[in-house]
Amino acid sequence: MQKRIQNELNFGKWIETDTRGRIYFFEIKGKLGWKAKYLKEVDKDEITIKFWQEIYNEKDLLVEIHEKYPIDKGHIKLL
């Protein structure tokens, strides 16, 4: 239960998944209207399954994904 409390404090927002896990997330806004969204998916026991970053442009379009865990795949540009 301690992991869940820590994740809730660190991320602030989350959605429940179909498998009783959660996807935690928070956003950071950039100076030019872009934003970075950090997401962490955990199972029902709060064990991390996946951690990634999404980059959105000033039109709120997803332009880049960077999956960091379980394997760092580097930045993948979508537009």
C-alpha cells in the first residue's frame, strides 16, 4: 500500500486499468506551448510495467514518444 501512496503523491493523477492496475501521469508545460507528459503503468500490486514520456506540440498533437522502461527505446518521432 505504501507504493500506491507514494505514486499518488508523486504523480497526482491516474486512471484505473481493466486489470486493476493504474496509469499514473503528470504534465510539464514548456515555454513555447509544447508539453511533456510522463506516464507510469503499474499492475494491481503497484509493480511498474512501463514508464514513458509523450511530447505534445503547441496544437496539442502527440509528436514524440520516449519509452524508458522496461527497455529504453529512445525518442520515436511521430510527426
